[in-house]
Amino acid sequence: MPELPEVETTLRGIEPYLKNATISDIVVRNASLRWPVPVKQLSTLVGQKIIGAERRAKYIFIHTKLGSILLHLGMSGSIRVLEIGAEVGKHDHLDINLNGRTIIRLNDPRRFGCCLLAHEPINEHKLIAKLGPEPLSSGFDGEVLFKRSRGRSIAVKNLIMDGNIVVGVGNIYACESLFIAGIRPTLAAKRLSRQRYNKLAQTIKIVLANAIHAGGTTLNDFTQTDGKPGYFKQELQVYGRAGEACNDCGCKIKSQFVGQRNTFYCPSCQIF
């Protein structure tokens, strides 16, 4: 599933093509995504100049004076930059035509993504309004986690994956951050000290920043037609490595389901 670093990489990949571009057309081939695509409303943006683009959590906003296109990649979606006339694939559900020359194309095999039209400021949109702070912003730190964890028996991994507490810490990066911080993912959130949460918050920032930096090396892939929008090769310490030796201690990495998500950890290194 595309997580925050992949979505940020996606935004950075398409942003140069969006800058000062005019929307020449919006072609919707399949309106049945996670929510129905508002085809008629989107058509009102044809002829509008794009005045900006940004990411909030795992959503991408493309702004015009008449409204903003809200995109989400769902479980397996991708966005590519293609030339006009590029061959259309089975899961190519939507094209945004820029200046009559370039296409921003949404491909979504499982159709859990979305394309909506927002007229209100993004922070007031119903999908955004209740979300927690961005993990790389000054609004997120160990104090946020510590305060929100008090009296809560849920696993600490579930706490940091709760988008109402902090956005964008998906399964992969939750596992990796907890490993580096030395914290067992199943530990009750209320049992961690303020000091441990300070370390965990800082670790989350480092892991996500490193992932975004690594993704930046693949931005040229956005002009390819193979459906792989520049996802980077991840150097993972625990995620997906059950049964393999821990790089730090040699102990076998274990896995178990936490909050219905497969979770990977080192039983020797993650002792808190």
C-alpha cells in the first residue's frame, strides 16, 4: 500500500508538470472508486489554471480557483505522467489533461482510491478536518504521543498508526520506527514513558524523512509507462523479514497480527 513517503514522492514527481498548467480536459473512464467520482463537477475545472498542489496525510490536492481535485491512491493505486495518446490500460480510471500535451493518469487496480472535488480549504474538508498533525511537522513530537497515550491499553503500534493522532505512519514505517526505537509493538500505549515517546517520535521523523529522500532518486520514473511511479527500494530492518536474522543481534525476526495488520519485530532488540 502506498504510504506517506510514496505519496510525497508521487506529489514531487507530478508537481513540475502541474506548475502553471491549464486543465484541458478531465477524462473519467470508471467513476466507481472508493466514492463515486463527481464527473460533472470535475468538468467545471476544464480551462482552469492550476495554482498549486500539496499533500495532506496520504491525500494529494491539485488547486484551481474554482476548487481542488482531491486524489488518494488507495491500496494499490499510482499516478503517472504520460504523453497525450498513451495506451490506456484496464485499470487506468482517470486522466487529467494538461495543456493538451501531458496526462496525469490515475491507475487503481483495487479501486480503493478516490478522486473528489473540494471547494472548501483542505483543512476543513470532511476527510481532513479531524486528522492529526503531519509527522514531519513541528506540530508532532513525543509530547503529542505521550498525552494521547495516557490511560490507553491499545498496542503502541496501533496508537502511532491512528490518523487522528498522527497521519501517515502506515504499517511498514510503524514496524521500522518501533524497531529502531527498541519498543515492542504489542506494548500497551499507556506503559511507555514520556522519554520513550520522545525517542519514538524522533525516530518516526527520521525513518519517514529517509524514505522520502530515497524516493526522490526515482522521480524520473514518473514519465515511464510501466505503472511503477518511482517507489524506491526500501532497506527494511524488520518489515517482511519474518524468520530472517536481525541485522543488529542475529535473533530471528518474528511476526504476529496487531490490530489486524501483520507486524514484524525483533524479540531481542525490542524489549521495552
